[in-house]
Amino acid sequence: MTNEKIRLSVGASPGQRVFAAVVGVLFTAFGAVFVLLPLLADRMLSRLTGTGDPFPSYDEARDLPPGLLPPELHDGSTTSALGPARFVGLCGLPIVLLGLYLLLRVLRTAAWLDGTRASVRGALGTRTVDLAIAEVRGGGVLRHPVGDEAAVRVPTLVARDPDSGQRITVPLQGVGLTALPPYELRALADAITAGRPTGGRDADAHALAGQLRTMAADPLGR
């Protein structure tokens, strides 16, 4: 096996990136408007109703007799024109966070192999597992359709660190490809079997590595 760092061909296709970016921007913009609108409306209503005139605070009216103070300054503070309704805008925060998450997920998602250590970077962090000692198995995830595309099941490699319990999932389908390039599949297989015994529970890991090598030997899926 090689010790060079190999960037795996995983991630969203250009069409998926554009779609996710547009949706993320729309969600973020809509949420931001939802958050800011009550605050702007509160300020406009205050000006229209005069609740902020002529004194924005009690300090500027402290020389007046208490009987001449506006009602909203009797307790030393101003009253919001919208009242509790201004806090409705906080409901837009989850929409903003969802939009930002979609953007980060599509732009940051990546995976690479450094020796026997496989790393997967998601929207909020990066996880690393040593494939040579990890519990490995095959899996699958459903790739959601974009436009006229049909939903398809993408095979994956699932690896779990037996000590920390940290787990990663590596899609075995490249961007615009039916599978990862043969060189990357062989590199994953070599990392799984590096220094690993052939008997007992490790026999399944060797069998999975053999399947990866079979996929690499037949990139056209004939």
C-alpha cells in the first residue's frame, strides 16, 4: 500500500451543488427577512404612533414633572409598539440555520485517505478512523434525485473505531461516476487489510476488501 494522501472522489455533482446552493441561499435569505421584519416594523410603528417621541429615554425627560411624562416613560423605559409580537421573528432563526447547514454540507463535504487513516469531512466537522483496525462493513445510502434524476442507492463503506466508537461512512460512488476510480478502491482495500489477521472476525474485513478490488477490476460494472 502507499502512504501518500489520496483525496477520494466523493461529494456532490455540479448539478447537486448548484441546486443545494440555491436552496441554501433562499432558506437563509427567507429566514433573515423573517427575523428582521418584526424589528423593522416595530421601529416604523413607533415612529408612526409617536411612542418614541419626544423622548427616547427617561434620562432626557428627568427634568420634567412626573405628571408631564409620557406613559411609556413612567417606569423609566420605552414600550415596544409591537410588544410580544416582535419576538415572532425568532422563529426564523431555524430557517437561517438550515440554509447555512445546506450550504456548508454541499461545499465542505470531502473524504481522503492518508495511509490507513480515512477521514470524512461534513458540514460541521471531520471524523477520522484507522481502517486497518476498524470494524468495517458494507452499507448504502439513498441519493435524493435532482431535477429529472431518479433516486438511486449508493453503496458505502462503513468503518467504526472499536475504541472510541467513532464512525465514518465513505460513499463508493464518485462524482459523475458509477463507482470510485479503481485506484481509490484498491487504496481503500489495501488500508483495510494492512497488518490485519486473516482469521476470526477479521475474515469479513478481508472479504469486503476483496469486493472492493473486484469493483476496481471492473470499473464499467459489466
